[in-house]
Amino acid sequence: MGSHAKSWLLEHETAREMLERVQAERPFLLLPPLHRVPIRVGNVVELAGPSSSSKTHILIQAAITCILPKQWNGVSYGGLGHSAMFIDLDCRFDISRFSELLNHRIMEAGSSSKVGCHKMESEAQFARMEHYNEELFALCMKRFLYTRCYDSSEFLATLKTLHYRLQKERQAHGLNVHLLLIDSIGAFHWLDRGSSSFSLEGDNRKSWHLQNVSEAVVQEIRRLLLVHPMLVMATKAVALGNKYSTNELTRSYGKWPAADNQYSRNVTSTDQKLPYREYMPAVWQSFVTHRILVRDTDDDSVNDEHPNNSVFLLEWLMPPVNSLDKFTVTNTGVFILS
Amino acid sequence: MERFRWRHGCEEIREKDGKKDKGEYWHWGFEFLTLCFCFGSGGQLATTPAVKARLLSAALFIAGGSDHVVLVAPYEVVEPYIRPSLWALESNFQAEDELKKRRRLFSSFSISSLVKYMAPLKNLETEYPIIDPSFRKFCASHGIFSVEDFLIHDLYMLAAFAEQDISSERLKEMICISHGGMEWNCWKMLKGINMIDLLLGGGIHIGQLTELVGPSSSGKTQVCLQTASNVASNHMVLYIDTSNSFSPERIAYFLGKIIDVASAQAKNQILQKVMSNILCHSVFDIFAMFDVLHQLESHLRYQDAGGCQMRLLIVDSISLLISPVLGSSSTQGRALMLSAGYLLKKLAHQHNLAVLVINHTVGGEGGCSKPALGDSWKSIPHSRLFLSCVRGSNDYNALILKHPSMDQPLQDDTSIGSRERNFIDLGIGID
């Protein structure tokens, strides 16, 4: 009995060793433009923003960073080499655009590494390079899992069967899913609110209310995170208040008659109140660990290197960081401007 | 044999302002089943909630003593209840406890759409023998009567409650049943239709929902007609017309410009073929549109892959259908709008259609116009195109508001910073 107790008290590792191990297994991810606050597997990040403010683009770039390998054939791509799962609730995902972006990233990484060494003169080298790129593209696309749901019922069914699907992927390809991307978690909000089904009084029957559906969704994701530790990133479409409202037509295109900067925004938001109206139920709000607000700006003055692309503004709401990041999106990724 | 006869009933309501509203129903009953068909007054949107409630309560009252009531009603009568779910009007049955327990209602929108989630588990038994009576009894004891309930519940807790003969294997199989397979349709094909193709990067995408916004008489209908005439030469087109704007003469005019066949007879033949490829439906409220779309869905699902395929769906003025619903009651209206949008996207993706919808503009802040239907609609279409007419000339401007590949740098160096193109000749000029 005494030896049992003693062996129970023996230490397995020190705190420092534990920290090192955890850092290695679950490293902090610094994906631009979310580089201010380190996020890691197990966090739930919510990207809120009005329509057309590059939220889906950020998700896509995060997915690409996740599925690219760290190094392949001597070229370093700087990716994580894990799988990513994309649940499309908005049903607006464009796979041709995704493959275009992936190809751009592969080619850019390939060409930037070659420039340092030597010029690619021979045809054979070029062909080989193309072949490698295609192989890598196929490898990466295998790691990108996609599913689309038109309904809350389909979404719930997907979440419930996701565990078995991920398990199958792990057994078949040996891939771990590290990223769960949900496009527009609030997509079915109005549909669920509108469907009021009365429950029979006295029966212990759950009715299909918004509350019950959201609780079921959060519970399923929580369960999933226990077995498959992942980073969850969800976008949410919001309508900003009057101060931040944008009308797409008043962008400064010279010929456009109504182009005046009357409604350009004040970008300082120092109050802790949310600049938009929160509509997700409380169970989801408490599930989210990090919250970000992105929006579009008219301000093109800082945009010297990428004159054709619009600038977006990113603000960390939770945990609050007192600075705003400006970034722009291009084919090869997200670039921070200031 | 009185109970095997069809019986007719009628409910009349006199509103506070003196208007009378009427609804009628026909019902036929057997021991455990009652069939009840309900109709609103003239099938109009104007059927008030009061009439609906009365109709439905009458239907339930008739069905006293039945285990099951099948309520078949057009959209107008069950309009607030978008999802055909199991419900009961509690207020009518406060006093009748035992009736309440046996009351199960199944409602369906149209003949072809019994949504698979709402069906009771009993119906799935033939297809999936795993759902035998003992499993159903177990489910019923936890308040699960349909697949929908199954989705809301916590399965691991259920497994913990399960008795010996219900193992977690069964529950797992149950989950797989409720989850249909998701297929991936390749949609890389683009359509080269007209000059707007350049702006949209090659054409209206198949599998995506494109929206044309613009103030009145900015050429939206003309763009649709020209698109339809271009596509109809090779594929079928469904034109859902809400404002009687479909004009065969215009189609013939556009065709006349692109066909360069010498003989008038050959031209006529081509014209006949094109006209027969365009199906035009006039709808005047959103429920009729749902009906048309559901019929289209079942038709596309069961048609064989030969012959002329349908490739284009045009909804002329979806805003005319949705705006009346949006104003009346906020949640129902928005839910209807979003379910219409999702249905269109689903049709586009699963059956490889290109969907083109037309929207109007309303006044926004500062006097400039913005697209109608509000913020919730903004996230539905894949691409949005704003058309406008330059005053005092025949020119029309087109501007992209949203596009999946919008952040691509423009190939044309002369238009840096501008995403606008002037089309001098969209073929819309005054004859």
C-alpha cells in the first residue's frame, strides 16, 4: 500500500517539460491577419462583419495555410500539413476560386525559393517544377474536406456524423483535422426563428425552437472538440450600426454621381459596447472564446503595393486589443498594411 | 356508411372592419386516419391568421377520435408554419387530455414535398428494418417521434438510457440514416451569354445565384430576355415572370440579330425551337413560386439525362414576390425570403442550373439607392450586379457589387481602381 501511494506521488514531468510538450503538440497559430492574439487548437474564433468584408477569404487562407505542408521537395511552404474541414452553411463556396488561390500560393512559394538559388533556364526543370506543383496540389486537395448544408437539420446531422467521418479519415490517410471552418454560423438563424412549432403539452418532447437547435449545435461541437482537438473558426454576418454603415455604391469611383465621403467612418471605437447588434443566442455567445470584427474601408491611401485591392479593417473584440489592423487580400494571401 | 363519405365544412369570419373572410375544407375519415383538405378564400395571401387558425382548429375538432390526421393544405393556409412540423393548437384542446395525447398532425405543402425529416419513424421501418417497434417505443419514451426530434436530442445520453437490446450500434445507424450523402457537383462550366460576361468574368456561373439590381427601367428585364434567347438555342430555360414582362417579340428581336441564316423558313424553324425551349410561368405571390420550384425540383430529379437539359432559371423580380411578405410580420417574412434563397441555391447546385434573379432598389441614406430586400438578403446571392441608365442617352452602366473573385487584380491596366464598365450597346436601345 505504501509503495502504491509513493508511486502515485512520483512526478512524471516537470511543469516546464509539460509546457514544452504542449507547445510542441498544440502550437500557437499565428495566421495573418489574426496575428495579434495567439490562438490554438481548442479555441473558438468568431469572425463577425458585414457582407463582403473578406470573412470567407480569411477562412480560405487559413485553410490553405493549414493544408500546405511545412516543407516539400526542398521548398518550404510554411504550412501546417494537417487537414481542414469546411462546413458551408451559406452555400456560396466557390471551389474554382479556392483551387486558384491554392495554386497561386504553391507557385509563389516555389518561385520565391528558386530565385535565391539559380534561374530556371532549362525546359526540363520547368516541366519538373510543374509536375511537382501538380502533385502537391493533389496532395493538398485531399486534405481539404468540404460539406454543405441547406438546413439546420442537415447541419445537425452533419455534426453528429462528423466524428465517424473524421475517424475514418484518420484511419485511411493518417491525417488529423486541425481546423474546423464554419461559414456563417448565423445562416439559419432567421429560418429557425420563423419555424415555430408548438409542442404538445405534457409530452417530454423538445420542439424545434431556435434555442434548442443552438444548444444542440454547441453541444455537438463541444463533444467533437473533446475527441478531435481542432481550432474552430466561424464567420457571422452582421449589420453594423449607423456609424459604421457602408453603402457599396458610394465607393470613390470618380464617375459615380453620389460619390462623396460623407459616410466614411470614424475608425476609433473605444467603447466596449459591440458596434453591431448581436443576434446569436447566449449559448453560442458563451461558447466563443475569441471575437473579431472585420469591415471594409474606403481608405486607399495606405495601399501602395497593392493598388487594386480594397483595404479591410480588423478589430479584436475579445480579447480587446486597442489597435486596429489594416490588411488587404490578394491572390497569394493576406497582407498586413499597418 | 356515413363515415366514408366526404364531408364539407366552411368557416367564416367577420373581421372588425366588416370584411368577411372565408375558408373551407373537405374531410374524410376512417378509424385511425382522417384526411382533411383545406382551402383559403381564393388561395390569396390575404387570408388572415384568424381564418387559418379557425380552419385548422375545425380540422382538428373533426378529427376527434383519430390517431392520425393528414392535413393537406396549400401554402396559403399554413403560411406561418414554413416547416411542416408536428404541431397542435393547444387552446382548443385544454379540456380534452386524452385527445391531446393521441393527436399527431402531418401537414404537407404540395403533393410532391413531404420533407423526410418530419415523417414519423414508423414510416421509415420498411426501408430501414432497424427501426422496429421496440426501438420506436424506446424513442417515444424520450419524446422522439420523428427524425427531426432525433437530431435535437443528445445521443450519448440516450445511449446511456438504452436498455439491453438497444445498443449504441443502433443509434449510430440511426444517425447515418438521417444524414444524407452530400455530393460534389463539378460546376466549372461558364456560360458565354452576352456582353455582361466580360464583367462577370466569363458569364453567369452555373451552380450559382446571380442577382441583377437596378432602379426601374434600367434594362434588367432586357438583359434577362437576351440571356434567355441566347441560352434557349441549346438548353431549356425556365422564366418565372411576376410582372408580365416576358415578351416573345423581344426574344424574336434578339434572335433576329444573332441568327444569320438566309432563308426565312430556316429562321422560323430556329425561332420555333427557341420558343419551345423557354418555359414561362406567371406567378404573383411567393407561394406560387415555391410551388413552381418544387415541381421543377421533382421534375429534374426524375427526368432522364437525354435531350434538352434545363440550364437557366430566371426569376424576374423576386423583390415583387418577397416585399409584401417582408412587411407584414418580421420573422415569418424574413424566414420565407431566406428559404426561397436557399431553395434557389440548392436547385442551382444540385441540378447544375444558372439562376438569375432580379431585384429592385430602394432609397438609402443620403438619397442614393441601395438594393431592396435588406441586409439578410445580401448574403444569399453569389454575385450582384448593379445596372443603371445614364441619363439622357442610351447608355447603361453595369457595376459589380459582389463577386466571388472580386479581389482579383484587374487585367486591364487602364481601369485601375475602377470596377465599372460602360457598355455603349447592350442591344437595349429604343427601336
